[in-house]
Amino acid sequence: MLTKMLKGKIHRATVTGAYMDYPGSIGIDSKLLEASGILPYEAVKVLDVTNGARLETYAVPQEPGSGKIIILGAAAHLIKKGDIVIIMSFGYLTDEDIKSLKPRVVIVNEKNGIKEIL
């Protein structure tokens, strides 16, 4: 049996932009993607701490070190510039793989720079 488990997380990032006229996704600073283990174009869940919205989309890499967290497409109706979000990716693991699982959790500062990796 496979169990869906947390693989990577970017914790409490600040949304730097929200644009509806785009085919849909979330743009994320590629340094944050790498640090969290989230792959370019991987499916992610986005939780808006500011307003409680939750959605699923995919990660699009942005310039490394830019601090960009950009909501693109229809999700811009739910999440706005300045909102605080949590971005998570998941994987399906066997019971054996779960024993060695250590999700990569990236804590960011107010400018979406890496503050700490847990």
C-alpha cells in the first residue's frame, strides 16, 4: 500500500504578486523550490494563512534569489498580493520508505529569503 506523505514545504511565504491573465499556476523563487525539494511543474497545495483559501496548482520556477511568490491564473481570485501562504508537495510512499522520510521544510523571512531549513 502507498500512503500520501508530506515531501516538501515552504512555510509562511509572502505573496509578491497575483495575476489572473495567465493559464494558471504559482511562480516560486527557484532557490526556494530547490531547498524544499519541490520540482519545477510539480503539483503543490497552497494554503492561504491570511484568508483560509486552499487550492492545488503546479510550481513554476522564478528567478533564483528573487523572493517571488506569484499567484497566476484563476487562483488570483482567492489569493492576493501580501497574503501569507504555505506551499506543500506530497509523495506516495511505501511503508518501508515512510520509515526514512524527512520532509524538507523551508522557513522563510519577510522577503521570502531562506531563514531556516528543518
